[in-house]
Amino acid sequence: MSNSATIEFEGKKYEFPVIKGTENELAIDIKALRGTSGIVTIDPGYKNTGSCESAITFLDGEKGILRYRGYSIEDLAEKADFLEVAYLLIFGELPNKEQLAKFDQDIKAESHVDEEMKKILDGFPKSAHPMGVLSSLTSALVAFNPSSVDVSSEEAMYNSIVRILAKFPVLVAWTMRKKMGLPLDYGDDSLGYVENIHKMMFKRPNKEYQKDKIAIDALDKLLILHADHEQNCSTSTVRIVGSSHAGLFASLSAGISALWGPLHGGANQAVLEMLRAIEEDGGDTKKYMAKAKDKSDPFRLMGFGHRVYKNFDPRARIIKKSADEVLGALGIEDPILEIAKGLEKEALEDQYFVDRKLYPNVDFYSGIIYRALGIPVDMFTVMFALGRLPGWIAQWREMRLRKEPIGRPRQIYIGENYRDFVALKKR
Ligand code: ACO
């Protein structure tokens, strides 16, 4: 293999090193391109552009592989819990018992949220989208934890990390409880991380909290599946905001906003709304397949297609099985699951979808499980954010530890050339 690549432009040749990742991915390192040749590259949507070197998550879209720190998503979803996966993503290794216990204790020590934060939440109408509320609350947390911005030492960084891992689930639960008209509750330090999330979300004011193993296990698995996905839209946002040294919580708040969009995390809400609309319209999946293929119709089959997975999304396989298990165990017969299965079958056999390599992604099935667990539809993307939290933190931490420069892309200007100013009265 050649370890350099040449660009020829206006008769001159410029040579650039080719770098190789641990999974043999190749990249032309063009850091010196503009300095030596005066030209830049252009790649809207970054379909061909790596923004960083990263040791956190590996995925191979063609082969349908996803690994966190070298461990397969299948193994982690089956054998680890979410807190272990969070530790693995952030610090690089699976924790031993002592490390995990300390991590858990450090998080629990920070699990209160300043009571004043409730006033901010109070200011939102009940109809506010939970993603907007969560993003605002996460940003507001900076005001109550000003030291979280100064992360010049690894210890300060660790403190910010455990603080947000502790407080974020409280914000998630409060966001949902406000929407449902339930009193804002705190967790219980004697419970496990995900168990506590479940309690904070679902505890009824006049009832003893009942542990629900099926729900907690399903939630744990969903959070693991969403925990990281290398340089996607929201993660790149977290890294780029963090690259200005804006602080962890502010960077996460920006990541939440990026995740909100229906082409990214908002897809899980969009999938369920689409399935409900198809059901209300008589369940004619063929009609919606035709709409998805019609270029004059803006409708897209939500939950299908992925920027990177052009074979299958390994998370979708795990989650499909989990959806069947959870619904079976809870004794729920959901007509929406049948519509989803019908659409999947038709799409997998349809030439349009086959040609474009469009397969169900993780969000195609996650909403069905969230619905079965009693989570409101507009909270689905919030659940995604909760799962993605350790990934965002890990990526932010890596970016800071590697002392990456501020993210600042170039552009090619295509606007007006110089013009003389025309005074208002002459326009
Ligand atoms: N339904 C119908 N057609 C589709 C779909 C879809 N869901 N997705 C892509 N296509 C078509 C496009 O129209 C295009 O067709 P063309 O080549 O004839 O013009 C072709 O497939 C390629 O699509 P792009 O939009 O160029 O693919 P890209 O990689 O940029 O986008 C994306 C990927 C945004 C996920 C897209 O497939 C989509 O919009 N899917 C639906 C939304 C969704 O499920 N998002 C969740 C992503 S997963 C996540 O964020 C966790």
C-alpha cells in the first residue's frame, strides 16, 4: 500500500501522507493542503471527510459492525449494563468491581439538582417539546455549577462528568413528569442507575415504587444501543462546541438540539407518528411505500436508511428481537408492531429500497418499546439523549485530552463580488 497520495493541480504535484486506522481505514491527511497549494476541499455533509482520529467507537457500515472500545454491540447489549458501558466509553476500559462501585458512588453523591432549577422548568408551558426543555435545563445547569466549565485538570474533568451523569436523568424525569402533571421527584440512592431512572420517571405520588424487571432490562438495553455512534450529527456538534472550550454542559445542550431533528434522533418520534398515521388511515402499507418512492412526494419512510449503514444496522437486529420479547412479556398486542413488520418486509423486497441500500435503522423499533413502557411519544428522543449521554461525554473528553484545535471549517464563497454601497434614499 502506498503511504502517500498526490494531488495534481495546475501542473504542480502535492504529496500528502495517507494514515491508517487500527481497522485499516485509510485517510489522506490534507492538513497541509491549503498551506502548500492555496486550495481547500469541499464536502457538504462530510460524506468523505473525517473530522478527527478517535479511539472510542468503530463501525463498518458495509458489514454492519458496531463496537465500543473494541467490544461488539451484541456482547455489550447482552452481557453488560448501561453504567459499565458508560464507564467503558468514557475511560476506555471495562471497570472492575471497585472502579464501578466508586463510579456509582461518585455519581450518587451528585444526584441532587438545585431546587431553583424547578422554577426554570415551571416557566415552560406543558405543551413545550421535551427536547427543547431538556436542552435549556442542561444549559441552565452551568449557572448552578460554574466550576464545571473549568476542566483544566483531569480531576476537574472527572467531577464535571460524574455531575452530569448524576443530574441529567433527574432533568429527563422532571421533563416527563411536568408534561404528565406529576410531582417532581428525586431518585433513590439505593437503586441501580437505570432502575433509579425508571423510578424517577414512573413513581406515582400515592403508590409505593414497584420494580419492573422487564421494563428496566429493556430500558438498559436501549440505552446501551444508543450510547455512542462515532461522529454523527449530535456528537460532531458536541465536539465542535466543546472545541471552543465552552464547557461540557453547554456542549451537551447543543448536542441535544442537534439530536432533536427528525433526520437524526427525532426519527424515533417520527417513526411512531408515521406508524400511527398509517394505522388510522386503514393500515395500507403499500400506499405509504408508494409515497416513499414518489420523488414528488416529500414523504420518507421514517426509520429507514442510514448515512453510514448501507447493509444493515446491527442495533436494529437486537432491538427488533427485544421489541418482540418486551411486548410478549408484558402481554401487549400492538397493531403498530404488525404495521412495522409489514413495512419492513415490503421494503426489504422492494427494488427502490434494495437499490439504495435502505434498511431499518435503530429507531424503527425503539419507539415501539418506549410506547410499551408507557413513555409519551415526544419523550422518545429524550430517551435517545439519555442513552447518548456517555458517548457525547466520551467524545468531548477525548477531544479535550487530545487538545484538538477549535473546529472551524472553510467555505467557498459564491456570493456577490465587491459592490459600491448605495445610500437608502437611492435604493
Ligand atoms: N425513504 C425513502 N427514500 C429514502 C429514504 C427513506 N427513508 N432514505 C433515503 N432515501 C432515498 C433518497 O431519496 C435518495 O434517493 P435518490 O438517490 O433517488 O435521490 C437515496 O435514498 C439516498 O438518500 P440520502 O438522503 O442521500 O441519504 P443520506 O445518507 O444523506 O441520508 C438519512 C440518510 C438522513 C438517514 C435518510 O435515509 C433519511 O432521511 N431517513 C429517514 C429518517 C431516519 O430514519 N433517520 C434516522 C437516522 S438513524 C439515527 O439518527 C439514529
